[in-house]
Amino acid sequence: MGKFNELLAARYNECVSAVLGLAEQEGVRTVAPELMPIFVLEGERIEHSYLKYEKKAFAGINAPPVAAQFGLIAFLNPVGSNQIMTVEQVSVGMAAAGQVRVGILFPRGTVLANNAGNAGSRDTRWLDPANINGKCSGQIFFDSTAAPSFYAGAPTYRVPAGQMLAIPGEIVLMPGYSVMVQHTTVNLGFEAAFTWRERAALPEENAP
């Protein structure tokens, strides 16, 4: 570290001279030992998640039309999972143009009626293709209701006919919370897909 500080001192002196507009100055032999060298060799990449014990997964399902009911699809971080889940993207598609609301399901712990049971991995290093059960904790549910309930702030998105609308933005879910998508028109089916990552909750995160 001492040699590093001696080498750094020349650069430091040049910087001070340039900032203060000094033609000459005595300079210093070393800089403070608290200045530590940091080398950034490469930015974050998807394959680094495995080294951080994160699991990357995705899943999707179709919510069928139900008379006089709004279709619902939700991604759930189950109660007691001890996982922190981050939904990276929600994708929504429908045959005819329409609108959906996307938000956090209220109250916490509410679970829709039907479990799609089709979550899959985005990283083959932790997935055994013959046995997906127990490999990830996130779950996809669908249902319908006459009175959907969101936490405040759930935005509405317009979805073009015959296309999948990708809704960006990351949503962090504690155990028991869901991201829910609701069609704003009754008796119409739609599909939704979720891309997420999950990892064990740390003690200081106070995950219930």
C-alpha cells in the first residue's frame, strides 16, 4: 500500500495544480493511507447472480374470461418463504386491445384461487429440468372477481391487440406480497408473464 500511495502522489499533485491553477508547488511524497485502490474489472452481468445465491426465473399463465368478472393474474412471494423477490418485468397480452392495472395485492397474504404451477428457471446451473419442484419459491396464480383490491398507486396500461406489452420496472416483494395484473373490462381473457429473481432474506431485512 505504501508503494501504491507513493505512485499515486504524483497524480494527486498534478490534479491539485490543475484545479488551483498553480504552475509549481512543492508536492507531497505520499497520499493518505485511507485511500484504497479499487479496480472495477467488469460490470454486473446476469451470470453473476448465481455467485450471489440469486435464482432467476420466469412464468406465465392465461386468465380465461368469466361473465361479469374481471380477470386477475398475480405473482406471489408465499408467506413463510424467507425469500426476497424482485419482479424485473411484467408482460401482458390480449387478443383485443384493452387496459390492465398492475399493482400490489391488498391485503398482504391474499392468494388467488388457481395456482398455475409452471415456474421455470432462467439459469440452468441450478435447474434440474426433470424436477422443477422446490427449485424456486415464486408462484403464479389466476382468478376473477367483481371487486379487485390493490394498494394505492396501481397504474393502468393500454395493451395493443395481438401484442405483448412489456412493463418495465422492478418491484421488490417481501413474503406474503403479490404483484397483480387485472383486466379493466369484465368477461375478457388475457395472459401475463413475470420475470423475477429471488434470494434468501438477510436477518436485517426483517422478512416475515
